[in-house]
Amino acid sequence: MPISTELLDGDEDVLVDLRPHWVVFFGPLVLTAVAVAVVVLIAQQFPKAPVALGWLLAALVAVPAAWFVARLARWFGTSLVVTDRRIVMRSGVLGRRIVNLRLQRVVDTHCTQRPLERLIGSGTLVFEVEGDEGGLALDDVRRPRALQRVINRQLGEIDAGWRERQGWSRAPSRVVDRRDRLESTDWTPPKGVPSVRRGPEEASIPDQLVALDRLRRQGIVSDQEFAEKKAELLRRF
């Protein structure tokens, strides 16, 4: 089921809406198939087995089948949505858990894939979140590298919009690094530290500090420029 429009702002665009990779069904399906094969084999070898054995064989199939049904319900109740402003993680069958993570808080993303996961198109995405040392890890993500590119591209656009609002100039060239992150290069501050111009479309000062710290981590802004800009923002806070 697509994300409800009630959870989105009026002008918010959905970039990605994914469910977990089908690999989550691998364990229950294999165990159910093995149980069915064992039951069929025993039934053929002992056609006149007692009723008690029949109930035992039925339970042998019912347990992994119930596991599969539970995993299927969990799959339908779990989704990962990326918009142009945030990441929304929904999970739960009877209960409901919704996590909203603003993209401004995402410092960086990491993709991990074992050989088999690369083959089937699954993997783990880890988000470095501002103010959270442990980060946020998502397992069994479908096409994680493609999703990482989408998120990193949107982070680059957010950073670009913030720099333009602050009066930074940009050279027209753009490059993609090894992690396929779209980033603008040759950003040059105007003479002196630019003044903070408040406007209805401008992000809050805490969001500006988060974006500024991300620029420092990427090496776009020097430590000295970061300290000067941070001091100016804090004076306005």
C-alpha cells in the first residue's frame, strides 16, 4: 500500500517507496519445503500409520507455514519511503511504528553487501545521523546502491539550496564521487563571511548548523570557515 497522503506535506514529493527484499522469505520457504518433503516421504513409506503420527506430521508442516505467513504479514506492513525532505520508515502488523528522519540530519550513507546479497540485489544501508553516534541501519533493502544514489543526490540538492540561500557562489561543474554521490564542486564564499539573511523559505538555524557541519565533513568548507559561520549563526540563535 502506498504511503498515505496524510503523512506528507502538500508539496512533498515521494522519490522512492520500497518494501523489504524477498530474501526475508527464504528461511520460511526452505523450511516449509523441507517439512512438506519429509511428510510426503513418511506418508508414502507408512501409508497405514496411526492417527497420532498424522497429527505430528501436520504440526511439522504447520509450524514453518505459520512462520511464513507471519513473515508475509510483516513484509506487507513494512516500507521505506524517501521523499524530497525526509525518510519515513513504517513497520508493524497489529501495532504501528513510524519513524520520520529529516534528510537535513543525515550526514552520510553507507551500503554493505555480501557476495550473495550483491547477486540477488539486497543489502544493508547505514545512515550516519547528526547527534546519533550509533547511526541507523536498515537490513534487507532492495537495490541498496540505487537507493543510496537517490538519497545522496537529494542531500546534494539540499546542500546546494542552502549554500545559494546563504549567498555562496558555485562553479557550474559537477562531479560524482566513488560512492555515486552527486556533489557540487568549487564552492567559493564571497569576500568576508556572508551575513545570515532570514526569509520565509530559509531553514532554521539548527538545520543550517547541521548542513554546515556536513559541508565541513565533506571537505567543501574548511575548519576555519566552519568556525566563523557557526559563531555567526549562534549569535543569531
